[in-house]
Amino acid sequence: MSEFARKWLVAILRVLLIFQTGIVLTGGVVRLTGSGLGCPTWPECTGDSYTPIHGQIEGFRSWIEFGNRLLTFALVLACALSILAVLISKRKDLRLLVLGQFAGIFGQAVLGGITVLTNLNPLPVAGHFILSIILIA
């Protein structure tokens, strides 16, 4: 592998780690501010909008929750670039790890939806958090 390819691979994997950590941190802010139902539906934020709307009863909490959801898209992009970097670098030892990240991010989205749809039931909330920690590990 060329030096450029190695540096690019390391850089994109670091970005992925930073975004995974960001998801945990913003998730903590969601939890600590009581914003878990700031967007009371899923995948929409309200019944007819994917983003918070002016005058929404949840107020600023909807923007906190929406920010956490929005970071997921950056995370998906970083993960896709990680998969591409691993394939280009021909590092077979990393293929399962980055594919596991992709599957885990998808699982996070599903668990996040279940968490909202069950009105923050502790079981999916715990699963949502534990999966985040596993993805960082």
C-alpha cells in the first residue's frame, strides 16, 4: 500500500471514530436535556416534516434531537468513505470491521426509531447506548 493510501485510510478511520464519539456525546445531550422526544415521530421529526417546524410544542428540544439525527448522515458518509478506503487499500483484515460499523449504524437508526416509537422505553434506550459504545470500541 502506498504511503498516501495508508495516510488516507488512517485519516478517514479517525474521522469515523470522531463522528461515532460525537453521536454518543450528542446522545448524552439529548438525554440530559430531556430531548429524547423532541422529535416525537420517526423517521420524521413531526408528522409531516423531517425537520423541526416553527412553533413546534417541543421547542428547542426538537432541534437538539434533530441535531443528533442529522449527525447520523455525516456518520454514514464517513463510514462509506471508510469502506471505500479499506477496499482501495486492500486491507482484508479491516473489511469486516468497517462492514460491522455500517451494520451497527443501521442498527442504531432502527434502535433510535424504536426508542422514539416506544416513548423512551428503557430497554431500547439501553440497547441504543450499548450499541454506540460497541461501535466505538
